[in-house]
Amino acid sequence: MDLICYHSPSHEKLFFNFFCHTLGVEKKINLVPLRGKQLCKSATYYEEGWFDAAAEKIESLKNYIKKYKNGEIFIFSDPDVIFLQPFYDRLIELFNPDLDMLLQNDSEGGFCTGFFIARKTDILVDIFEKVVLFVKENKVGDQKAFNTIVNRDELKSCDAKKLKKITVQIDLKLNFLPIEEFSNCRVYGVKTPENIPEFEIPTQPRVFHANWCKGLENKYKLLNYVRNKSENTY
């Protein structure tokens, strides 16, 4: 099964030193790296060019999965992810035949578009197209756009005329991955990971995602902390 990972030049250290370095725990996937342009020069959340980068990520993913047959399953991940246990068999066990997507639970952020398993369908491709349009026209992140569309919700900041371009007749069956196994710092009560406070990891996660952590240097620190803590505990 393909594991698709989109990254820009600024995120190559994350991709090679963290993502790829820890991916060796899982032998049953085929890594598909998608290298994008450096559209956000600072590589920092919500700074200039960030929305363009978010749109390109989903655009690149959408274009790649178009080659799949309908029903073919794939995994997608951002590069700020480490793998601490084998995860493929568990994902397949959780991914019921009646589901189209299983996504990381992003706490108050809803469905996380930074790590998920999905079944390629024409509906999914159409939703990704809508996400790209939504990001470009409303200057929100891909995750906010995805959650808005699949929940048939409306952002208060959105222009009503722009919203009319996006039909919300969606038949997509999706659910959350178990948050203890596919986790982030919010699982452990850490809301400001930039300071990397000491925190316990009660059970070893399979996958840890450094979202909710702003800045590349802070992501390195957080991922190193979780990896060392996990290796020394389990």
C-alpha cells in the first residue's frame, strides 16, 4: 500500500531525519514522496505563502491519487510525523469496508488532514478539489477547509458568493483514528509545545504528529522528546 508524504524543501529535515528515519518500524508500505515548491519562505504556520502551500499540498495529493482505481486504499501523511510502532495492520483492522476515510483526531481541530487512510473514490477527488478552492478563496488552512466542507458547515468569515461555488452534497463516510495510538501533544494535555514541558506518555503511540507545534525548530525538539521518551519507556 502507498504511503504518500508531501513535503517542501524547508521540511526535508523533518522528512528525512524524522519521518523516514522512523518509518523502518513498518515493512508493509510503499513510500511515495511528493516534493512541492517552497511557497511559504518562512515555513511558518499562517505566514505569507502558507495558504498557497496548503492548497498545493492537497492539489498534489489529488492529482496523484487520480491514477488509482476506485476503491484502492492509500495512506497520507505530513512530514512532521514519527512512527513508534508498526501501524499498517492496525490501520487495516480499523478501516472497515463501509468507511471512506479514517483520520487522526485533532482534538478541537476536528478531522486532521495531516494523517489519514482513505479509499480513492470520485467523491474524494471532488472533495479535494473543493478543499483547494476553499483554501485559495477564503484564506484558511486545508484542515479547516476540509472540516467545513465535510461537516456541511459554514465559516463566518467566508464570502457567501464564494461558498456558492462549493456544493456540499457529500456522501463520504469517515471516522476518527484512536487518539491514543495516532496521537499529538494535545493528547497529553500539552497546549504550548514550543516550550516542550515534561509530559508523560501513558501508552506508546504508533504514530505521533507534531501538529499544534509552530516553527520547525520546535517541531524537531518535540519529536525528539517524544521519540526519546518512548524509547526509554517501552
